[in-house]
Amino acid sequence: MSEATQIVAIDGPAGAGKSTVARRVAQQLGFAFLDTGAMYRAATWRALKHAVDLDDPQTLAASTEAMNLVIEETPEGQRVLVDDEDVTQAIRTPEVTRLIFKLDQNSAVRRTLVELQRRFGERQPTVAEGRDIGTVVFPKAKCKIYLDASLECRTRRRADDLEKAGRPVDLDRLRDEIHERDEKSRNRADSPLRRADDALLVDTSDLSIDQVVTTLERLARERL
Ligand code: DC
């Protein structure tokens, strides 16, 4: 099988359900799962840890290049290690989430992470999810899916996750933050979030996770 036949590329905005769904589709297909958002989060966490000036593009790029990143899927869930330190929880804090745009707009940072992502996909059949998977990382993927959902629905889902994690939620603020992140992802110069011309649109607003997983698994089997 060539590289192009072994990739399921899933893109979409925050809160469309990409990670949960992509992980389960990967399990169903027996493919590896690649959470590229976790990579941008890890790079951001490392820059904060080393007190890198987030407005200095060269130092940010060097910090990302120097990062020793390990992402493992374990029976207990995903485990993320940066330079041998377990940062699984730390990369999900609001501070990291708020500051990722400083790195995800940086072309040198993106080049480093995209290279790692391509190498991962070349090694094994992969379900990869992010913002630029079908457009930039694996443009030849045979199965591309763009997952979307209304802003209201994505806000509700994110609020549920935060509540489950015991974090306080201000719905209006959360909605504004998600909207702002959408705008930043869609309007950045390098690799903006957009649906690839050959990606199938799946609106998850009125679907359960099981329904989305079943739909994507069927699409993947048809196309690969
Ligand atoms: O999916 P997530 O919320 O974990 O992603 C975190 C951030 O990383 C998101 O705000 C945009 C960025 N990102 C990106 O620019 N390109 C990707 N392929 C994945 C994520």
C-alpha cells in the first residue's frame, strides 16, 4: 500500500469531536492514531517551561526543534512526554490553550511538527486529526473528512468536558474563546483551517459519537 492509501485525514474546528472520534475510528480500523493538536500543545508547554519569549519566532522554532516528544496511546488513554516529563495534563491547561496561537502561526514551528507527522504516517496506517491534515500534511490521503458542528454545540461539548474534569465553566466566555480560536485558525497565513476540496463534510451537531464513528468508519472502508 502506498502512503496515500493508508491515511484517514480528519480536520475541523475545536470541539467538533475530532479527537474522540478519530481515536475510536483508528481502533476500529486497526490503525494508529495521531493527535496533532497535542503536538502544538506540547511545543507551547515547552516554550512556557523554558520561559521562551513567545514573540521571538526564532527561539520558538529552536525550542520546538529541540523538543523530545513522545505520544503514546495506552489502555488508560493518551500519554504525552516532553523531554521525559509527563505533560499529559499540563498541555490541556487554559494557559497553554490560550497561547498556542503564538506557535501555530509560526511557519518554522509548523515545518518541524509537520515533518514529524509525515514520518509517523509513513511508518504505519494512520488516522490523523488536526487543522491542516488533508490540506498540508497528507494532501494525497484517499480519505479526507471535515468534521464540523455549530458554535453552540461545540461550546456545550467543551463545557461538558471541563465540568467532568471539575473545572468551573463560564459558558459565554467559553463560547467567545472558541470563536476567537476559530477565527485565528481560519485567518492565519500559514496552513489556515479549511476544508480540502476533496474532503467530505460531516456535521456532527445532531449526531451522537457512536453515529459519527460509524459514519467515518464506513467512509474510510469505502475509500481506502
Ligand atoms: O485540537 P486541539 O484543540 O488540541 O489543537 C490545539 C491547537 O493547535 C489549535 O488551537 C490549533 C492548533 N493546531 C494546528 O494549528 N494545526 C493542527 N494540525 C492541529 C492543531
